[in-house]
Amino acid sequence: MRKVADCRDFPSESKCTLTISGEEEEVVRAAAEHAASVHGHQNTPELRNQLRGMLKDEMPQHA
């Protein structure tokens, strides 16, 4: 199942609205890179574990 990380779920001063979806490892990697480059976090194993725990399952799109 695809996973989703949505910045709107995490309050920030920048009011970021980025949503990342894909396979779990892809999303964790991209979300960690985004958190570091945009939000000033350190891209650490701890951050990646925290992000992994906050992922949601992607809701299937209906045609």
C-alpha cells in the first residue's frame, strides 16, 4: 500500500502544504530531505523514524 506524508498535518510557521506519496521508503526519504531543506530539521535516523511513524495509508482514487 502506498503511504502519504502531508505537511499540513504538522503545524509550521511556513504553512507548508506539500504532500508526498509513494512506497514507504520513498516517502520517508523524500519527507526527510524536505524537512531538512525547507523546515531546517536535521536529516537523521531519528527524524526518519519519527516520519515513518506519522505516515498514513493513501486512500485509493476512484475513477
